[in-house]
Amino acid sequence: MRFSLLPVLFAGVLLIGSCSLLKPVAEIDEEKEAREAYSAGNYELALEEYERLIESRRNSEQEVDGEFFHCAGLAAFNLGLTSRALDYLERARHTDAVNDQTYAALARAYREIDNLSREITHLENYLTNYPEGDQVESLRIRYFETLAESKNWQQAYELWPELREDARDDDGLLTHYFQVNLALGHEDTADELAEKLLEIDKDNTDALDRLARKYFNRAEKRYQEEMDAYNKNRTHRQYAQLLAAFEELNKDFRTSLSYFLKLYDQNPSREYASFLHNIYTRFENDERARYYLEQMGE
């Protein structure tokens, strides 16, 4: 399950009418035509009319109404003209015409050009100033993603409970939350999330990698401890303890093996081959151990 959280363009229904709610301007024909074109969803004509109004005011050295910048920016955004949209909307946000649509469009436009820091800024502007806005749920989700992507781990961790419940079951968002908990050292929670991720997607690379290493490290640590104890005290009792320990730790090695085999199928890297070589060596499977040793280039 993947959420389509942030469409490249606004659905027209979200934007139609937004300009008519802004500060009234003088009822002159050219402004009326621009507003009517925008309200009708004729963004090409609306952009043309608003740009003509902007140019006219500049040529006559008059102050340009913020509504002109705002509506020109939204029209350009709906047309996929990201650079022009950013130019007009950045001007509009410093005027009385600024509203929730301004910040939402700015955030999405900066995402279009991969400017993460500015996207975060305008997501924060929206969520702070318009907590009851129509797009608050989807933008809060995107804000969580940007915090995780920018490694603002603590902020992302604190925001997670505020996301709607169905979003918190999305595998993409769960993967981010898994990474957040891992980065913050919440290892038990990270392990629980890894198990949950595999229930949703049995091939989730992040979850497979986490659990493969977890079970390998636990088994290898126990193996070394038991071997050291036996080598220091070679008695029948210690040997019996060693055999009992091997039964337990081999379960972890087998679990780790199943995960590393999947990972190696996804990405036949030297590192994964090394883990597989070590596990098969512990199982005294010389043929498979030698095979993965060869895959390591040794």
C-alpha cells in the first residue's frame, strides 16, 4: 500500500475560487476578466491576464496588488510552470494576499525542484498558520517525510503520533519511522517495526537487513561466548552446555540465513556474500561456504 500524498499539480477544485476570496480590488474590466478566467479554471488565459496586469502596474510605477501575484502564481503552478509559479508566489507571500493555498503551492513547487529546505519551511508555514486548513492532513504527512529525509529524527519522532491512523500503516511511512527509531537508538521499537514491515511487504529491504544482522550478531555473540567458556573448561558438563547452546543459537543463524538469502537475491553484494559464507561455515556446509567465498572474489 502506497499513498499518493502529493500530486504534482493541484486538482482544480482545490484552487478554483480561492482568488475570489482575497482582498477585493477595483472593479475594472481587465481585473474582472482575469478573475473570471481563473475561477473557470482557464489557467492559461488567467495567467496571461494577470501577467498583463502586473506588467501594466509596473510600467506605470504603481504598486502591484498582491492578488495579482497570488493568482498568477497559482495559475502558473496549475500549468506546471514551476519557476514562474515560485517567482509570483514568493512575492505574494509578502503581501496581504497570502493564504493557505500560497504556502501549499510553494511547498509543492519547491518539492518539484528538489529544494528540501525551502519545502520544509513552507510546510511549517502552512501547518503553523493554518492548522485547520483543507490540506493539513496530507501536508502533515509530507512534513513527516521531509523531517525523516533531512535526518531531523527527534522532530519526526514527535510528529508521528499526529499522523492519521491509516497513514501510519503505510509501508513507506513505516519505513521512515523505522529509520527514525533506529537513528534514535530505540532498537526494540525498530525491531518491532521491522517485523511489521515484513508482514506488509515480505521483500522490504530495510526490514530484512535489520533483522538479518540482528539474528546473525546475536547468534555469533553467543557462539563466541560458549566456545570461549568450553575452551577454558573442557568438561563433560561444559560440553553438554555447549551443545544445548548450539541448538538455540543455530535457530538464530537459520533465521538470519533466510533473510540474507533474500537480500542477496535483491542485491548480490560482497557484504551479503560474506555473511552467507560465515553462516554456512558455522553450519559446516563447506560447499555453500566456498560458493559465497568465491562470490566475494576471494
